Amino acid sequence: MTLKIGLLVGREASFPPAFLDEVRKRGNGVAAEYVKLGGTRTDEPCPYAVLVDRVSHEVPYYRSYLKHAALQGAAVVNNPFVWSADDKFFDGALAARLGVAQPRTVALPNKDYGPGVVHGESLRNLVYPLDWQGVVDYVGLPCVLKDAHGGGWKSVALCVTLDELLRHYNRSGLRTMVVQEYVKWEKYVRCLCVGQEEVLPMPYDPSQRRYIVDPGYLDSRLRDRLVGDSLRLVKALGYDMNAVEWAVRDGVPHAIDVLNPAPDLDVHSLTPTYFRWAVEHLADLAVRLAKQPRAQRQEPHWSQLF
């Protein structure tokens, strides 16, 4: 019997065909294909042993289908229940609880709400006006305002003054925002994590938004800490595909962004070196999960973390 791996993708062009080709050339009774969905019944069987999810954060129906598939025993990369519940503020709190360095962070009330929310009645639990001076006294200036559920540098603003912070916040609309201490970094690294076992530290230039292939960029001590702390975070969250973003200050890596469960896998941005590593390791993971199923419905095991 052939085991099937299904791939859910959006607009990305280079990773999907490379991943499918990599899985197919392995053979060994495992096939890979693009998932095709056209409405799902509650009693509809899932034909896939493994589903690799690159886009359900943008297509809610896909997320519903993936939960349905997980209920039937399919392994989903990433776990749709964990991904649905996660946000950047929780990840910062989790990092602190696990002893991982992270910047001071504050979750902010939304600027705007849907039409069913009447400010004078529906928001009685909110302090108003917010103590903005207290916020910046805690996180410091400059600071970074970002969407608690966002990614890909969308809705991210570096704010040098309180007025600038307020100006960007007032444009945030219905998004839930967090404001974070700006870590003035000496080195900047993205760690691509696969299968809660493999980590590829990639030097990154955030000002130019490009990866740098430089084997000498990290000494062994810093590299080991980045790998160890990244694994600690993804194991806690249960992510099999994630990128953790690190700003290194005074030799200490700070986890400035843990939530990247659909990380950039484009060959033109990753560079061919890092792209090949990602394709091969994600194919290894998918084939392994197909042949050696894992009881994903029981993850994460929170009681083992603390």
C-alpha cells in the first residue's frame, strides 16, 4: 500500500515542486502530491498519512480540514490545533518560562473592533486611557510594534518616540498588536527548525532582508546555544516546521520572534545552500512521519515542560 503525503500551498513557486520531487525520488512506498479540496464531509476519510501545511493561516477552510485530518490520525506539519492557539505574546512568555532570553514585551488592547462591540458597554474590563508612558518605560525606546499573529515582516514598525508608536498603533485596525523592546544586535540569525530535531542557523541581515551564507559567522559556543534554545522552543510548541528569529546582544541570543510556522522557503531568498537543506530535511521528516506515525493528538505534553 502506498502512503500519501499531501502538500497545501499558496503562491510560493520554488519550494512546492522541489519538495514533491524530493519525496517522489525516495520511492519506498511513499508518494507526494498537491492536496485538492472541494468541500469536506464530517464522515469523509482522509487519504493522507501526512499533510504539510504552508498556507492555512491565510485560508481558514484549509485549517478546518487539517483539524479534521488530524482527528483521523494524519500527521499534520504543523499541528493545526497548536498553530490556531498560538501568538507572539504567548511565545514570549513561554520563552521566559523556559529560561530563553527574550525582549520585554507588552500585549496591547486592539485599536478597533467589529460592529457588534459598543465601546462603553462591551469593553468595561479595559482600562482607558491606556498608560502609554508606562508601556514605553517598560519596553524602552526605540521599540518594535508588531501583529501578535502576523509574519513575514507584515505590520511591523520600529518606533523611536512615543508619538511614533501611537501613530502606528492607531493604524493597526482590528489586529492585536504587541510592542517589544528593540534589541540592538551584534549578530542576527534565523534558525530553521525541522522535526523538533534539526536546526539550521542562518545569518540574516534584517535591514536588507537577505540571508548570508557565511560558515564563519557563528563561533561554536553561540551556534550551540542557538540550536539548543531553538529546539527547546519548538519542542515546547510542538512545531515540526518553524523559524526562530534571534538578535544577539552582548553574546546572548534573544528570541525576538518564535512564531514562524510557515517560514520563508523560497530559493531566491534562502539562497540555494539553505534551500537545499530545507527541501531535503522536510522531505526526510514527511517520509518518516508517514512510515512511523506519531500520536499528534496528544501533543504538546505541557506537564513535561515546567
